[in-house]
Amino acid sequence: MKFLIISVIILYVLYAFSDKIMKFLAKILLRKVQKQAQKQYETQNDIRPEGEIRVETPPTKNIQEGKKYDFDNVGEYVKFEEVKSANSN
């Protein structure tokens, strides 16, 4: 009989505080999901300051085989145009 009374009391207390517990767990889960989404957004969009340029090229066969890299043939010519906004004078 004692077990039954204690079980009912415990279940009633859990029921009474279940909304607060669920809100607390939802906040924790929401923060975790927001952090993951922010991290994914930053890596996906690769946010950089204005004016910074990066040109990516695939690795050459020399790098893959572990041979010394030839720095004379690095990069390629990139043609670009400077775009000025209409607001600046």
C-alpha cells in the first residue's frame, strides 16, 4: 500500500511540473539547433570582409604524390571588374 501511495504522489508531481520541464528541455534543444544552424551557415557561405578575394584551384598531382611543390606555376590569371555602387561618389 505504501508503494502505491508513493507512486501516485511521484506521478502527480511529475504531471504538475511536466509543462515547466518540457519548456526547459525545449529551450536547451532550440539553443543547440540554433548553434548548429549558425555554424553551418557560416561554413556554407564562408563570410569574409568586403573586398577580400579567394580563388580556389584543385590540388595538383605533385601535391597528391608528396613531391615538392613548384611555386613558379602557382595560380592563374583572374579577370575582374571593379564595381562601384551608385551611392558612393
